[in-house]
Amino acid sequence: MRNVICARCVKCGREYEAVPNLTNCGCGGILDIIYDYDYIKTKLTKETLANRRNPTMWRYRELLPVEETTPDTELRVGWSPLYEAPRLAKELGIRQLWIKDDGINPTASLKDRASAMAVAKAREAGAEVIACSSTGNAASSLAGNAAAAGLKTYIFVPARAPKGKVAQLMTFGATVISVQGSYEDTFELSRQAIERWGWYNRNAAINPYLSEGKKTVGLEMMEQLGWQVPDYIAISVGDGCTIAGLWKGLKDLYAIGFIDRLPRLIAVQAAGCCPINRAVEENAPWRPMEENTLADSIAVGVPRNPDKAIQAIRESKGLTVEVTDGEIMAAQKLLGTRCGVFGEPAGVTGTAGLKKLCAQGKLPPDATAVSVVTGNGLKDVANAIRACGEPISVPSDLGRLLEAFAERHIPLK
Amino acid sequence: MRNVICARCVKCGREYEAVPNLTNCGCGGILDIIYDYDYIKTKLTKETLANRRNPTMWRYRELLPVEETTPDTELRVGWSPLYEAPRLAKELGIRQLWIKDDGINPTASLKDRASAMAVAKAREAGAEVIACSSTGNAASSLAGNAAAAGLKTYIFVPARAPKGKVAQLMTFGATVISVQGSYEDTFELSRQAIERWGWYNRNAAINPYLSEGKKTVGLEMMEQLGWQVPDYIAISVGDGCTIAGLWKGLKDLYAIGFIDRLPRLIAVQAAGCCPINRAVEENAPWRPMEENTLADSIAVGVPRNPDKAIQAIRESKGLTVEVTDGEIMAAQKLLGTRCGVFGEPAGVTGTAGLKKLCAQGKLPPDATAVSVVTGNGLKDVANAIRACGEPISVPSDLGRLLEAFAERHIPLK
């Protein structure tokens, strides 16, 4: 990889050769991939990109830690739509707003970006099996991307994993191990099994390449905006890998001169589970929290990537905000009715936070912002049903329909 | 519309001016939009298309029945991925196979193509409200596309409609009327209400523009294949609108000289509900059937567009094949494990039929085929769960995991 210099520990600074099967530093810190931006600048220009037809995350190959000979992965991951939302911007009281709908990915979440990277690196490592422990989108995206690539997957889930996500895993042909115990028990068993059988490890807080896949969401939105940087980018935060990846992509673009300033991040967590935001707000080390939120994908009381996430929020002069489950479900409805975008609860949490900050007057009226929707609402229909209410029920009789409309003051024209 | 000559009844041949709010012919027949291909040939070339960046169905504007001034609709509908599937082709015993994954659309089904067209035509008609009756993908795609466009929707569903689909509708802000009665009762109430309030009518068997939206799936796959025509295209058939639209798109391309031959259609229905295929096979008028299949989106015993569908199958020298629910669910698993594509039951029915014909030796070994997946598996998680089995359940103990793997003869490497 001519474009990569090394991998460096974010805690102790120790450097490692960027071999395909990197895991954490000996000190326990997570590694960061260090690029040779001078070299990249000689290979990648805005014009090169503009002429590139590839509508996937692999269009940014010069900024990704893969060998030139490593093929693109099979599924069409990335280049998700960025919708301008003028009516919603007006409602929130800011100048411009865009919604990046990352639920439009092959397995319906942003995690496809990390899993595609895992498949690419597993191939470089000569691995035929990839493993991870997860209850949600990381697991299903790995299973789908690996199936398309002809690789096997072993996926460890806690017994409480939602049936729908298990169905996705089984349909993609993963070997799914349901562990009778907590998530910690699940993770521990997966750790032992991965060590024993030498499977390729897809855990975003251990494998430093994965957030390099996630960063493509940031590269894309800037290209889609014609390299005009918004003032803010709002995104939900769980274990911290996604916001850290987003920030890395933005810094990459700044380093090669594609953008001339950096936006401020808006880190949104659930009020019932916000250890990363709390650490930023208190300017203190993070401490574990309970996981009291229905937004399961960000219900992470013991974040596995707090260091990179906290650093990203601080470096960007970011804002933090916590939202209740009620505010999350209101944001789901808001995005559905105003933009035709159906996000899962964790997926719309970024928008919920943005809305809350606007209502508190924390954003100037001439602000511009992007809100990232990280997963599709079809992933979690149960919560949507609880939130969205019941339809009007009538017999097949126009008179009764008229009465029902009148009772509910439904305007007809 | 310079590119459109008129709308012509497929039954009696009567011609109508192509106004935006066309419905059926006075004789009850459905209308077909007639184009001026000589004019279109002066406006659209393969080179024009190749240089067009628009990754949506609107890239084919010259072949679509909209005014030049009508804006593209808001959501990114169309340009779904076409995946080559060499391993699956080998397994089925044909030379080449591609999977067109139309579940990667904003509301996760092919129906987004028809609903985007409905939104465009409603705008031309000056309408602010669109209505339809449907239990499934047509409804949710209309609700999503209309919400993004700032249009209201009134959607009539039978009381038995699956909760998940109702949740999508409510999240998109549709006014949903749940009718206590059969689908016929539901349709009848919607007909009366649409007449009474003058709402724009989105029913694919009544509004002739909608299959013009659906045809873009055919235009796209040909462009994605570099205008090399496959021998066969397999697709599931319910009310007949989708296969009719697909065929229309292919004939358009033939008429303007973009392709030099036409493929044969493979029309796949559920064994428990196959009135269109039965009519083709018996060379007799279609007769109603019961709706005995779990593939709800194609459980249509009284098809609303049989004429265009039967004509399409016959014109293409098409094949018909019926598959059991077991064969449908096996195809779901096959697409998941071999291609990383998760389709809903009706969505994978085309692949189930293709597989069955291959097993019966009905396709030559040098055949090439495209199989269209019409909707995402997340639309119907319940059936996937029933079909895909249970994960391995163990405590967090490596010894017990070893035993479990050994019992199931799971290979480890």
C-alpha cells in the first residue's frame, strides 16, 4: 500500500506495519491508519474523481487502506443519496439542511461500509472465514457482504438478539451462535473462538481498518456537496466508531486540500445511555452507563471506541446533545413525513439531536447542516408501530368514512 | 409531451389525448402510452445516456411520459444494482446470470418506480392529494415518494394488512384508512372516495402512466449490460403490471435501435395463485383463483392487469412456471447465501422459477439470464424467520461450543 505509512496507537503512539490482520496495540489502545497525503495528492484530484463512474465507496480507493490489486467488493456499498431538505430546514430554523440516507445500502445500514472493508482486508490476509460478535447491523452487514464474496462467517449474538436481525444472518448463511448470557459473555466466547481458529476479526473497535471504511460516508457527502463544507454534521453515537470514522474522512479531505475548513460535529446520544457525551461534557474520563434506550444500535453502555470518538468531538469543536426515546421517535416521524426517509431509531437520533439544538437556539439561523441517517426503519418495525399510532378503521361505507374524517377534523380537498 | 402521441386502449383500440389524469378506457380496457420513436431517436443516443450522471429512473426522460418541465421526483428511485452471479449461474447450470436487486430502492421495492411516476403526473395534473388502495409495496412507495414531494396521500388498506407495512405508511404521514372487509370492499370504498374528492388516482391497473415508470427496470438492466441482451429475464407475476412494464421498456429499446433482439420472459407465479400463467398455458381467458401463497405481494387471485401481462408473455415467446411456497423460501436462502441479496418472498419468486426451469432442463446450458428481485426481505421478516431455522444456542464456554460444532458437523478452519 503506497498510500499508507503505518498504523499508530492512539494511546501510546507505538507504530506498526500495516499488515492486513492488525488488531489492537499491545497497550490495549486502538490503532489509527496513517497516510502519505503528499503521495495521495499526486494520484487523486477532484477532476479524477468527477470522471469516475464507480458509484460505491471504492471510488475513493486512493484514500483507503487496500492494495491496488485488491478487488472491489461485490455488493454496491456506499454512494447513498444526499437529499436536500428545504422544508425541514425551515421548520428547524436553519438555512440549509441535507439528509444523508445511509439506510439505502445493501443490508440497509452504514455498517456495510465497514463490512465491505473487512471483506477486502480478509482477502488480503488470505482468510476464508470472518467472525464477529454483534447483535445488529455490523453482524448482518458482515454476513451479507461475506456471502456475496464467497467467504464464511461465524457470528456470535447474545440470546436476546432481535429475531429479525437473526433472520437476516441466517438468510445470508452465517453460522450464528446464540450465547446464553450477556453481551460481555458473548464477546468473550467470540474472542476465544477467534483466537483458537484464527478467523479474520471484524470488530470495529479492534480492527483498525473498519473505521476507514466508515469514513467514506464523510468523503461522499463532501463530494455530493461539491466540496462546500456545511457548518455542522449531526450523527448518532454508540460505541464511537462511526463518528470517529466520519471525522477521519473529513480530516483526510482537508489534508489533501479538497476542502478548506472542517465542520463541527454534533454528537447525539440517547439520554439513557450517553457515556461518550458525558465524558466530553464533564471533560473527564468516560465511565460505563446503563443501556436505557429503545435505540438498540446505540445502546452501548461500555463503548469500545471512546478514545477516537471523544478526540473527534473535541477536535471539531463539536456539540453534544442527549435525546429521550420520545424525541427519537418524533424524529423518525419527522423524517418520514417531511423527507420520505424511514430510519431506524438509532438511525434518526442524529436528526433528533439537531432538532433539539435548533429549538434551544444553539445554532445560528444561517447555519448549514447535514444529518446522517445510519440505518433503515425496516430493521426495527416493532418500535415504529408503537410510535406511529393506528389507522382509521371503518366499514366499506362512504358515509361512515365521511363521519370518521369529520370526527378527526381531517381536511379534504 | 413531444415524445408521446396518445394513449390507446389495449382492448378496443380507442385513442385518447395523453392528459395527466388518464384512467381506463370507456370500454373498461387499460390504456397503453404510444410514443413517437422517430422523434425520440433524434433526442436520445447511447452516447447521450453514457454521459448522463443522473443515477435515477429519470435518466431515461426521453422515453418517459412526462413534460420536459416536470421536475425529477425527490427520492433516488431506480438505478438499482445489477450483480453478476457466476457461482449461482454454475449451480443452476447456465452460462451467465445477473441479479437485479430492486429491493435497493428508497422504500425497498420496485414499486417506487411507479410511485415516482405517479408523483410526477400528479404534479402535472395540479393535484395535491394522491390516493390508492393496496396492502403492500405500492402503498408504502406512494406514501414515501409523496411525502418527499410535499403531497398528501390517502391510502386504503384491508384490515388484514400486515402491521409492518402499516407502520411504513403511518411513518410517511399517509392518512391510512383500514377497511373492515375484504380487499374488494377496500377497493370499492377507495373508488368512491377518489371519485367524490377528485384525488389523483395511483392504481397501476387504472392509471396507464404507472407501468411506464416500472419499465425503467428494463431500460436500466440493458444499459447496465452494455446493451447486450440476455436470453431470458425471470420475474414474479402478481397483478401483471410489473411484467407488462418490463416488456414495454424492452420493446421501447428495440424500437429506437438500442438493442437488436428481444429476450424471452420467464413469468413466475405461485402454484397456489397463478391465474395469468394458467391463461397462457391453457391458451384460454383468465379465470379467478384463490390466493394460496405466503408471497403476499403476488397473491392476486383477480389480476387487475391481465391483458398487458398475457400479451407480454406471448409476444416474447415467454416461459411460464409455478413454484410452491417451499421453493420460494429455498430461493430466498439461495440468493442470501450465494449473492448476499435478501429478497422478500414475492421478490425472490422469479429466481425460484428460474431455478426450477433449469432443474427441468428447460434452459440450454449456454443460456444467459437476468433475475429481478422486486422487494427487500426486511419487508416480511416473519416468513424469513420461519424459513431460515434457529441459531446454535450455547453457554459462554468454548468446550460447549466445540461440542455443538462437532454435533452439527460444522467444518472449522
